[in-house]
Amino acid sequence: MIVEIVTTGTELLLGQIVNSNAAYLAAKLNEFGFDVLYQTTVGDNRERMQEVLLHALRRADIVITSGGLGPTQGDITREVTAKICNRELQLHQPSLERIKEIFARRMVAMPESNVRQAMIPEGAVVVNNDKGTAPGVILEIDGKMIVNLPGPPSELKSMFQHSVLPYLQKHFGLQGTIISRVLHTYGISESVLEEQIKDFILSQSNPTLALLVRQGGEIIIRLTAKGESAEAAKLLIAGLEEKLRQRIGEFIFGVDGQSMELVVGQSLSAKRLKISFAESCTGGLVSSRMTDVAGSSDYLLGSIVCYDNSIKISQVGVPAEILAAHGAVSYQTAEAMASGIRNTFKSDIGVGITGIAGPGGGSADKPVGLVFVAIDGPLGLKHYQLNFSGQRTYIKDRTAKTTLNLVRQYVGELS
């Protein structure tokens, strides 16, 4: 069954609140096999809302709205729904009594405006609200269905989970299930990645495949399959995932909710390795991300933020002659930082990071965005030159993410 979610409220269009209701409904509906193909947001305007709902009914089997069921004159969803369905609004006495009881429990007099919440389109199924005053509405018209849900997320979630979803399943039968799996990739551009797996993209049906760019240079591949059961859908995804891994496995670092720092930590822990960092241009960002993972004390011994050259020398052990000969931003200094921090903390792996985050400090030979990362460990000493462009925070973010990816690859090569 095709579903359209229509979220109402001018505050959504103004960006004053985040539209969490649409995300929740889409996730739940897909989980139970309903195809959410459209999402629309419309303000508190009768003409525009009517136009949106009529358009939604033409292209979807089920239209689910959120918001606009309150007691004020701006809460118009019920009225517009009734109008497009050619139904009169009628007082639903049980709902009114329930609203009165809520105010009585609060020991507050019920405003007359709350009577509007008990006005229900003729012939509609009333959905009780156990979290608030506004009842929901389910209305059938010409083989289609409109569901009006309240806007407050706690009310919407409870009503949908306990009442609306069972009603939809009983009315439309089991729809199967839609399962998604996310593959996280790093170290490859979107255009190159698309070219590598273009044949899978062009031939997709079930499962479907989509590329999504994330902050910090990460690209995710979302695989989505529909099956009669979760197990059937997962089998479809597993077949495509295996083919993708054979093609681009070196760039896939995690799945679903796995972050780069989580994967790096798991790899270090599995091989019983300890790591330490000497950070200059990243200012401790890499270490901060590592410690975002619970249990990181099992593999992260410590770090030093060595911005000033004197700290590189006195605390990390970088030879003064290397700084004098090559400068702070050089692969020689990065290597000395990696070896120095490894020795200082007696860790299995030491990582040194130095670069120019900008906006100042660059030159023709060493422009803003030039970064050197070095790793010293069981595989020996390796260094990497990186070149980024953009704002300071972006360069720091890309450097941190790339450093973690380099550590992941380094550890992955260890037997």
C-alpha cells in the first residue's frame, strides 16, 4: 500500500521545530511493509492544506497527517479533512467527556475552545489519545484512507503504535516488511564510487540501492529490500551486499550504526593493541572521537596536544633539528611525533598529526589544508600526505576522520 505522510504546521516551514514525526512514521510504516513514497509539509492555511490532501489522495492509498488537532482557530486539519470528504463535523460526546475528565483531573476549568477537539467528521473512526486531549481520526473515502494524528510527538507515537498500526494491519492485511542496511564507506569520492557500482545501481529493483553523502567525506550505501518476512528481506540484502563487498570492500568500514571510531576501537581491542596520539592541527579531535566510544580505555593509553614546537620537543620527543630543518608541518615531523608518542606512552601504535588548518599560516609551498599523518607500529613507520580545502573546522574534521581510517587500514594489515 502506498502511503503519503502530510505534516502540518507553519512552524515546520519556518524551521522553528524539527520534523521528527515524519521520520518516526516513515520508519514504522516501512518496518511493517507499507510503502512511504511521499512526504509533504504544509502550513496552517485552509486552501493550501486542502490542495495538498486532495493531491495526496490521488497518488496514495493511505494519507496520514500529523498536527492541527488542537483547540485553537489555527488547528484546521479536522475541518479540512471533513470538507474534502464531504462530511459534516459532529460532536463526539465520548471524546468530549474524556476531555472534560482530563481537565477535571488537572483541577482546571476546561476552556470552551476545547470542545472543537471533540468535533469529528461524520462516519469517522475515533482514535483515543492516552497522552493528550486531541482524539485521532480515521476516515475512509472511495477506497482510500485518511488518518489524522496529533502533532505532539509523544501523543502521535502512542496513538500510532497502539491503535493506528493495528487498525491498518487488520484493514489491509500483512504487508510484509521493508528492511534497510547501511554500508559506510570512506576514502572514495561519490562519483568514483558510483562508477564502480554503476551496474548495480542501473539494474536495481528489490533490493534498491542509494548513495548518500555524509559529513567528513563519508559516503553511505543504503540497501533496502521488501520481503514477506524480515528474514526474507535480509537474505535479499545479503546477496547484494556480498557483491558490493567483492567490488569495493576495501572502502567499506562499517555497517548500520557503526562509526569509524567504533570500528577502529573494535579492531584494536580484538588484536590487543594499545594506541596513543600526538595531535597538533587537530587539537585533540581524534582522541576525543576515540573516547566517544565506551570502553576506549581498553586500547587508548593517552594523547598529547602539542600545538607549540616546544611541546613537540619536550613532551613528545621530536628532535629540535628535525623541526629546524623541515618545519612543524612536514612528514619528517609527523614521523617523529608518531615515534615519540609511541615511546612516551609505551604503546603498540603511535600516531602523529601535523598540518595547517587555516585560515592563516599557509604558503605557496605549504598551503592551508596540507596535513601529514604518520603511524608507527608493528608494520614499521609510515607517513601520509593529505590535502584538504575549506574552512578550518572542515579541515580538522576531515583530518580526524581520515586519520582514523588510516589507523583502521594499518591495523587491518596486521596478522
